[in-house]
Amino acid sequence: MPGLSEQEALELFARCVAEVVGERTEAYRDMLRAVESGQVVDLLLAQSSFDSLKPEARRRISELVKDLVAQHMAGDIDATDPDAVSRAPD
């Protein structure tokens, strides 16, 4: 299975943010805006919002992303599928 494009990786990251901290958070809204616009200023704002999350939340998001990418690269899942995050094992 091929790797992820930059856009696919950003979308996966945004879905993981939503899964861990929720869709009604500033971090997710900023990440979604960055995914949709692709503008540098929006990417920087999303990074700032992510950085302001509690360390535990950032760690959980990072672990979820790493796990999903590893499964994608192994051919076990299609990480570009929006439902891949919700089906990820704990």
C-alpha cells in the first residue's frame, strides 16, 4: 500500500485530533480549517492549538497517528478511509 500524501496525512491527523479531544474543540476546528484551506497561516494556527493541548492529549494523538500509519503501510487498513480512526484498536 502506498504512503500518504501530505493532504491525506493532514486529514488523518485532524481525524485523530477529533477522536482524542473531540470535534467541538479549538484544536480540531483549527486543524480542520488548515486541512481545508492549506494556507500556511492556518497550518501555523493549527500547530499552535495542538501545542497548547495537555501533554497527555498530544501523546495520545501522536500514538494514534503512528499506529494508523503503521497499519496503513502494512496494508492492514486504508488510513485514507474516514472511518479508519473510529475502527482503530485501543
